[in-house]
Amino acid sequence: MPSVLAICAHPDDIEFFMAGALLQLGKRGWDLHYVCLCDGSRGSTTMDPAECAATRLEEAREACKVLGATHYPPIYPDMEASYTTQNLKKVAAIVRMAKPTILLTHPPIDYMEDHEICCRLAVSAAFAHGMPNLPSDPPVETYADPVTVYHCQPVGNKTPLGETVVPHFFVDDTDVVEQKVEALACHASQKQWLDESQGQDSYLQTLRNISLEMGRMSGKFEYAEGWRRREHWGFCGENDDPLADALADIIVDNR
């Protein structure tokens, strides 16, 4: 069956910004894969880093069960994301294990560095998925099938300098939004952290609000996610658009 891989920075990012597309693809028979590159160890004011990392790893695994996705472990602590050859080799291994036709990740410009570095690593690993002269860590065989990369919306639908980011297309997630909420609820340790650090009174309602805002932007759906397709050079064919094609009956194309 075809495969889709979501690569995000932190545990819970996939649930907030990418899970609707994953779930809709899963309903259509796609194999789902999920990795958070950061271990979440610094996302708490009540747990030490080791306890926090262990807690958030277990929460991410439980969320994957709700989503029906294969889970891959993180590769570095929060705020230690860096674009290095060693990290690229680790992400390349995940891409080669998952063999995605579709790769979902953060936008190139977002509100914090962990998201942006995650995006750069994901994009480079997708670009190198067929390069035998770039060994992965651990070693995994390359594959030659095309990979199309899609970027979710930035936090707040704006760049850090305030420019509005408009998606290329919207995916209806009205019928899966509560499953997204159920998956996000697995990240229970984040309620206190997000309340304190970002003023979110209810992180579960925040997810619904994000999807509602995308739904309003779509002009059609009640709840939605927004996606932008990366240009094809080095990744896939010029006209490849597997996410829009697979979900053609539930998208609004804005291009």
C-alpha cells in the first residue's frame, strides 16, 4: 500500500497541524508513519528533562495508536535541533524505512527554530532518499520511487514577521477532527505546559480552533487543514501531486 510519513519537531505538532491529512489518507488505505525529531524533554516546568522525555515518548506512542500510525523515536532534545550531516543521516534512515510517496512536514519559515530545522532535515532526507552515496544512520537501503513534499501551515498562519500564509489547498477534516482531538489528548502532560508557556486555556479546544480557522479560509468546510506542495525538482515528477489526488473528493484547491 502507499505510504505517507509525517516528520514534525515536537510531540503534539502532528496532531495540531498534520493529523487530518494522515487520517484521511489512512481511511483510503495508506500506510501511516509518524516521527517527532525532538524528544520533548524541555516542555515542562514540573518534570526534569529525563522524566519529561520518557513521559512524552509514551504519550506520542499512545497518540500513534489512536491515529493508526507507525512510530519512530526522536533523535535529539528540544532546542538542540541543528542541521548537521549526522542528524540528516538519522532522518534519511527514517525516510528510507517508511518509503513514503508523500512526506508531510513543517513550513520552511515558522515561529521557532526547532520547526524550521525539522523542515530542512525532512526536505533534505526526502531529496536524498535515492542517494546510495549518502549513507543513513542506521544503514537502510535507498529506494527510487518519487517523494512529494508538502508543508503544513505555520503557527498562527503567519510568518514570524506577520505575513499571512495562504495554503495551496485545503483538506476537509470535519469527519476526523474529534479523532485528532483524541490523539492530542494522549499528550496530557502538555496541558499545563501550553497553559503556562503559550496562554492556551485548553489545548484540545485550540486544535479545534485551528481547524475551524482553516475551514473558514477554505470557504467550504467546517474544519480543515491547509497544505502547500513543495516544487518537484529532485523529489518527484513535475505534475506529481499525490496528496491532492488521493483526497480529491475532500479538497478545495486554491492554486
